[in-house]
Amino acid sequence: MRLLAALALAACAPSHGRSANTPITIDVDGYRLDVELAADPESRERGLAFRRDLDDDGLLMAFPDARPVSLGGQDTFIPLSVAFLDADGRIASIVDLEPFEPARARSRDATAYVLEVRQGWFATHHVQVGAVCHFNLPGGMVVR
């Protein structure tokens, strides 16, 4: 009985480092990224907060319509590089976020997607503003 109670409590506890987001693959200038997809307000708000490492290459946030986007690293343990993408997947800007940084990174243009990866990934792979990220959202997925 105690074991069942312990398992029930563990199942209800916040994961602080793991996610149930949908995995997808992105091609960025010939480089493959296996990322999680955050397509609802809750998963976008959580982002990569409280993670101490990445299980995959990063996170793609999808928005239901293109809009100005603002992100902060106040609850993030991992240094990140963030790309703001337009509706066609073209990178409009790239910004670095430091762990626990309260400052907000803001998109300059209407943003349909945000791609978060380990800090320095874009520079290491010579991916610059203007590059296009190719991906397909899972069939039947509704971005909220």
C-alpha cells in the first residue's frame, strides 16, 4: 500500500527537467535537429525552464499566429541560443540567453516559431539570420 501511495505521489510531482512534448525533426541548413515541439500555451510558457540538461537538441515553440515574442531565462539552468522564425521558418534573429537571466529577449518581427538550442549551436554550424528551418508539424496537430 505504501508503494502505491509513493508511486501516486511521484506521478503527480512536477518533473522539473523532463517533458512530454512531441518530438519532431528540423533541418537547418543541412543540419538535423531532433527537438521537442511546444504547441500550446502551457508548454510554451514552461519552455526549457528547470531543466539541467537537454534530452535532445532543443525545443521548437509554435504559435497559432505570428506575433511579437518575448522570452527570459530566469528559470533556465542551460545557456541557450534562441532563433525567432517567421511563418515560413526563416530565421529573423538569433539571441543568446544566459541561465537565470531576468532580461527578456524580444523578437524584432512577427514570430511564428521560436527554436531554442544549446548556446553556440548556430555559430558553431555557421547558421545565420536568413537561413530556413524545414520541418513538418505532426498531422492533425492543432497549435493553440
